Amino acid sequence: MSPHSESVGESITRYRLHEFGFPAPEEQVSIRTPYGLFRPDFIWRDLRVILEFDGRGKYQDYGDTQQALIRERDREKALANQGWIIVRVNWESVYLYPERLARDLKRAFVRARKL
């Protein structure tokens, strides 16, 4: 468990990271960009890799869904423009098919080391 977790999905994601032997990430760290301050769920600062858990609430509980999606795309673009590699997971990939999470994150780590 972590006091930084903002959802059950993040807690399960953290469990899967441990299960697959990934190094412990920093959680909910603020990153400043020209478009504002953002707090990704998990980061590996040395590799500039971000892991985001996408639950439905992120897009449906805080106003207009279309606007939420646009804000999320702007956020991701701002982070990518600063050299961050973003990996997204959802309920399906952490609960039903965790090997997808492991595969996608490993690929991001490999890509980060090549940059």
C-alpha cells in the first residue's frame, strides 16, 4: 500500500509492478511543463518514463468527457515534448492481462535507454 495512491487501479498497478520485478517508481510527482503542472501516477525519473493508470472516472467524473480527453491529450503532448515516454494501462491490462503491462513497460524502458 502507498499513501500516494489515488485509486484502487493505481494500487493494483503498483502490486503488478512489484510482481513483475520492476524497480519502485516515484508516485504522484509534480512535473512542470509550459502547459501547467502535471502529476503522473508513476514515474521513473532516470529513464523519463511515465506510467498512467486510466480509469473511467478520469474522463467521466470531472465534467465534459470530450474536454477531459482534450486536456489529457494536451497533457501527454506537453510531457512527451519534454522527453517523457508515456505508457498507459487500464483495468483490463492490470487485472485480466497483466503481462501486457509488463511488456509495454519493458519496451518503454528499452526505448528510454536508447535515447
